[in-house]
Amino acid sequence: MTLKEIIDAIPIKPYHQEEAGVIYCADCLEVMKHMPDKCVDLVLTSPPYDELRDYSGKYKFDFENKAMNLKHKIKDGGIIVWVVGDSVVDGSETGSSFKQALFFKDCGLNIHDTMIYAKKGCPFPEQNRYNQKFEYMFVFSLGKPKTTNLLKQKTLYSEKEIGKQRSSTTRNKDGTMEAMKYETNKQYTTRFNIWEYAVGFQKSTKDLTAFNHPAIFPDNLAIDHIESWSNKNDIIMDCFLGSGTTVKMAKMLGRKFIGIEISQKYCDIAVRRLAQEYLF
């Protein structure tokens, strides 16, 4: 299904439309109920979870309906990347992130990976617990993922060690040990699932009004997930668009995009960012 066919099925007027994609200024449930099923390759989003940020009081977060709709909108083998954290209420972390992950699983999605977004710095230091510097990035899939362009990192071995045959041991279920051979002649290996990013200023934008949004995706977080779980011309959706990082990076990487955001203020920021040149 093409992006045009999806747009034609939605009776809501786009707030912004261009060849690469579309932005709707509306409640995402109102938009998604008109979208055809199985039309999106990748959803990359972060919901307004646990009232950790003030979003101008516009959001009533009906999580279960939104989760069910998202499950129906992704294609077979499609991916939902759900970036979420927990707040502390009455001395206890809420556990909302885990509850949401299990609800997606109960809906019929696989928890394909539980990843960590580690922040370089701690914006809200605690007095009686260790400083919180991460959020979860749950990767849900509808069946086996159809696209896995796994990113690489340098191996932990030195240059002089590369190419040597190495073996270690692993323990079997019955307690016995056996040799476990590592890859040889390799300078790179698949990345770990803990990704660290700086928060704050983003190199991709000259427009500092982007920072009028209280919780901005790091550009490279969006880039890394888009490259991992989609291919060029795939359709990427962010149903809680915010300042527009997902759609900006999708456009830069040659994907099509659908952004949905209930706040006109944030839609305006996203549209301005789409018009900017890329500074990478």
C-alpha cells in the first residue's frame, strides 16, 4: 500500500503534506481508526508516559486503545519501537513500562528485544536512590521481523588479536561445559542492545525553537532504529510526534513518514524542522 492510498483513506485534513510524508494535528486514535490495517512498516514513538513531562495539559493517554490500534496498523513482520520510562509515586516506581510491554505481548506481538536508551548525564538526580539515566526501548514485532539491518560496532579485541582462533566455554542446561568459538577475522560485531546518547542540543537543527518541547528524541536514536528496522521507501509512523525528530530523520534516510501530534505548537516545530537542511 502506498502512502497516497493511506492519506486518501483518512478524511482528516493534513496539517502538513509533502512528497515524503504527512503530519496530522489530531488525536492519534482519530487518525488511526481511518487508516487501513497492515499499512505501516515501522512505528517509532515515545508516549507521554507517567506524567513525567508537562505537555500543556492536552493529553489523556488511553494506552490500551492506542496499543491495539498500533498492532493492527503495522504490517506482518512490522516493528513498534516503544520508548518509555517510569516515574516514582509514593516512594515506588510505577512499573508502567513493564505493564505496557506485557499488554503489547497479550495483544499478539512479540517482545523482540528489550533495549536500553542510556543518557549521557542525569537530568533529575535522586536523593535516596541511584541516579536514573535510562529509559526502555521495547522492540515489538508482529511475527518474525521482516527487516533486520543490525548495526555494527568494533570488536573488543585489539588489532593484533583479530584473526586468531579463540575459544571459551559455555554451560549447557545439564551443567556440562563445552567449547564456544568466537568469530574470527572480524573487526566488527553486532552492537549491544544498550545505546547511549547525549541529550539536549541536536546537531541536525539550527532552529532552537525545537527545544520548546520538553522531551526530544536524540537524532541518532531515531536514525539507528530507522536504519535497523526499515528500508528505503518504507513507511514510518510516529503517533506521538512531538518536535518531529522521527519524521525528520525518516525523510533524511529516504523513508516515507506519517506523523500524528495533538498539539499545534509541536506540529509547527516539526514542520519547521522538516524544512531545515541536514547538518550531519
